Amino acid sequence: MTGERARRGSTISLLALASITSGCNDVDRFSTRPDEAYCGAITLGSPFREGLSPRVQMRLTLDASLLDSDLPPGRLWTFEAATQTRPERRLLDGAALRPIRPLAHDALSHFEMGDGRERNTLFAVSPSDPAEEAMLAFLSLRSDRGVEVRLVRAGSEAQEAGEGRRTVFGMFSLTRREGQCGF
């Protein structure tokens, strides 16, 4: 009897552990491999864009297992091709998704963004130019396996504020692809 009870106890323990770990890793399928990234462009509608060109593209790499840790779970890049009047621009160039530690203890860490979004998270990101103000990156892991990223910077209301201090809002719809999105 003792051996049978021990086996049952061990089976129950293994099942409990499996259910706990599977619940913790339910978003791991959003993680990118080294040879892939989430790629996409900014939403063109003017209500969804301020301070960013309609030509901006984004790339995201993500380790979803780190979403609740103190480590950056991914990186963001943006790319805007050169025009006749403006050189190529990379507002974000491998910017780490920096966790905002106090959020882990605040209701804001559980914000909802509507149907079709399995998980929403909020991070700080720093532009490639250190003179520019940091931004917030809102990530939504979608049920269609895509990711939405919203970049937000409140900016300054002062007329003389430089480009790196102006308001920024942009919504990007990203899909997983092999490669590095062409930039």
C-alpha cells in the first residue's frame, strides 16, 4: 500500500506542476526565434498617428517568458526610408523594452484593450538619440498571433520644443516573419 500511495502522490504532484507551468507559459508562443521578428507598419489613419511619418515601419523581437520579470523581454526598431527632403530615420534602434518595476504592484499592470487581445503590457523605451525623451510602448498580444505596439510620448506643449520633445503617438500592427523585416 505504501508504494502505491507514493506513486499516486507523485502522479498528483506532477499533474499539479504541469498545470501550474502550462498556465505560466500560455504566452510563450509569442516568443520569436533568433531568425524571426514581428514586422509591420504604422496605422495610416491620422487619429492613430501623431509625430510619426506614415512611412514608419517597426520590428519587434520578443521573449514572452520574460514579460513578468525585471529583465527586458524584447527590443524595438523603427525605420523610415529617406525622402528628397529628409534622411533615413531610426527613432528606435534596438531599444530595450524596459520594465517599469512599480507597475507590477499597480492595477495598471492589468489593463484591458478590448476583445482579441490575450495579454497587454507596458514598457519604457529610449530613442536612439539620447537627447530625445523616452516613450511608453504598450504591447498587446493578439489572439490572431499578431502583436500591436502603441508608442506614446506626451511631449512638450512649448512651441520651441525640438523634435525629440514633441508628442508621439503611433499604432503598429505586427505579424511574425522570418528575417529582420528588411531593415
